Amino acid sequence: MSAASSLRPGVRPREVWGWAMYDFANSGYTTVVITAIFNAYFVGVVAGGKPWATFAWTAALAVSYLLIIVTAPALGAWMDARAAKKRVLLITTIGCVLFTAALASVGPGELWLGVVLVVLSNFFYGSGENVAAAFLPGLAEGDAMGRVSGWGWSLGYIGGLISLGACLAYVSYAKSHGADAAHFVPGTMVITALIFAASSVPTFLFLKEHAVPVAGSAGVAAAFARLAQTARQARRHTDLWRFLICIVCYQAGIQAVIALAAIYAEQAMGFKTEQTIVLILVVNMAAAAGAFIFGHVQDRVGHFRAILWTLIGWIVTVLLAWSASGPVRFWIAANIAGLCVGSSQSAGRALVGYLSPPSHEGEFFGLWGVAVKLSSVLGPVTYGAVTWVTHGDQRTAILVTGLYFVIGIALLAGVDVERGRRAALG
């Protein structure tokens, strides 16, 4: 299938590129702030490496995700009713850029300032991620959502690579002039915010709002009425609901890895800041390849098999990281994780789009956002709590977190994809 034939009637390739560029733009935030630099800085410098430091980081993320969980479904219903996805996407982008730049003001010991800014920046990031995902069903044909989603995810990891590479160059320069983490990490926050702002411009230039406002559904009350209608129709979409529950479980493991990767590398494996950044750079390259290639594989082998294969890969990753006593095995685990993180997240987003009823994409992607964000509370907090209880045992924490992938496979077995698609179109 050609690129043009993968798109819905009236959708131009330039528009899809604009949509995919949002994945490129916002990936710098999650790569630099959540995965590679600020998380380890928060634990080691802001919180002073205290026994509760990892738990404090995961708790801050949990609060931001809980805020998204509370707001996402109603926001999705309101966007569908008002055809306002692009407008909301602009607001969330501005919010994330501003609060990411504000993270540059967080210094050693300024725990509460760091917590507040992490909560706000991550709230706007996660809300924007949900909104951007809701555009997918309006851009891609049903049998091409896997590859189109994969285009976005793969471009996103390239964006993360560029942001992280720019930060690595700055860190190396700053360290060569005698700066420590308290001085060079704030600079990386400004770099990340600027790249996010500049890279999102094509999205707002080329992405179109294809939805049409629903007459008489302009207010918040109408948005909640649409949610209530969706809930009443839930019995027609049992496979979608089952998959959303499955997402909560397997994404809990993924989100723990994303949020704690640098912390595990430095605390359990003894990596330095530059080594950690290089590690995440390599992982992002693997993730970009995984998302792009697996998007095409998913449309060929089916959504069920594609997601199952990635979950098996995650279990292998966890076992390798847990058992690693030196850098070689850990590097192998990290690269498998890279392949799996790109493919599993792209595949999950595509399947939600495949199972969502037309004209209700915002609502169901709002529910997808709830599932992902609930997992973002569950996984990292589980990891943080285990490290606290075990007095900093990162290896036990990663092993316990890996159980979420096993549960995810068990839940995936109950999802009938084609039955769910018929319900969505019926």
C-alpha cells in the first residue's frame, strides 16, 4: 500500500507530516525531562539522594497523571462536540513549553518547586499527547493506522534524539568548563523547551481540524452528556474496553522503564551522566527503527500478534536488566527495550484508533489517555515504593515491575480485534 492510499479521502501527505512532527516536537520533553536527565538530577541533586528520593519523583509524576485522568475524558468529549482539537493542542503545547523552561530555575534542595513544575509541565505534555493521538483516525484508513501511527512514533524518537544530542553537546561543553549538574542541567531544560516550540510549528501550519461541531453541544454539560452516552454504549465496545484495561497493565511496566531508566542506570549500574545520555541516545535510535518497521509489520500480521510480540520482548528486557552485573548485558537489554517501546506504544495507539467508533475519536482517545496515565501512576509508583521498602534495591524494583507485562499478555488474550472493529463500525 502506497503512502497516499494509506490516508483518508481529502487528507494530503503534508498534513500527515505536520501531525507526525508533533511527535517529533514533544518527544524531547519525555526523553530529556522524564527519561534521561532531569529525573536523575531530581533524585540525586534536588532531593539529595535521600532514601525516599525515587519515590518522590514517581509521586510527582503520579499527581500529574491523576490530573490528566480526571480531565481527559471530559476534555475529549468537549473537543469532539466543538471540533476544537487543534485549539486545545495549541494551549497544551504552550503550557508544556513554558513550564519546561521554568524547570531551569530548580536548584539543589528546591524540592517543592521541582515537584510543582514537574506536575504542571507533565500535565500539559500528557494532555497534548492525548489530543494529538485523537487526530489519527481522521488521517489514516482503518487498515493503515498501524503504519501511519508508526510514522509518527518513529519521527518522535528522532526528535528525542535531536533534543538529547543537543543537550549532550551542551553538557560536554559545560563540564569542560568545570560546571557541575546544578549548573548544566538547567540549561538542558531551556534547550528542550526551545526545540519543542520550534518543532511544533509545522503541526499548527499544516494539520487541519476535519471534525464538524455538533449542533447544540457547546458546553461542558453537553460534553459530559456525550460521555454518558459513550458509557451507555460500552457494551457494544467490550473489546475496546478490555484492551484499555490491558493497556493499563502493560503500559505500567513501560512507563516505569521510561521514568526510571536513567535512575536505574546510575544507581544500579553506576553510569555517569554522559554515559546515561549516550545510552538513551542509542535506545532512541532503536525505538525509532522499531516504531517505523513495526508499524508496517502490525498491519501485515495483525494488531493482536504485533502487541503480543512486543510484550514478550519486554519480559526478556526486564530479565536481562535484572540479571545484568556488567554493562554488556545491560546494553543488550536497553536496546531490546528501545525496539519494544517504539513498537508497543505505536501499536497500542493504532489499535485504539481501529476499535474507536467514528465521530467519537476524541472521547475514546481521551479514555486511551486515561489508561496510559493511570499506568503512568501505577508503574512508576510501584517501582518507587519497592525501592523505598527495600532501602534502594533497584533490581528488585525492576523485577517486580516486569510482572505488569505478564498480566498484560493474560488480558490481551481476551481481546477479539475483528469483533471490536465490527462493533465500532456498526
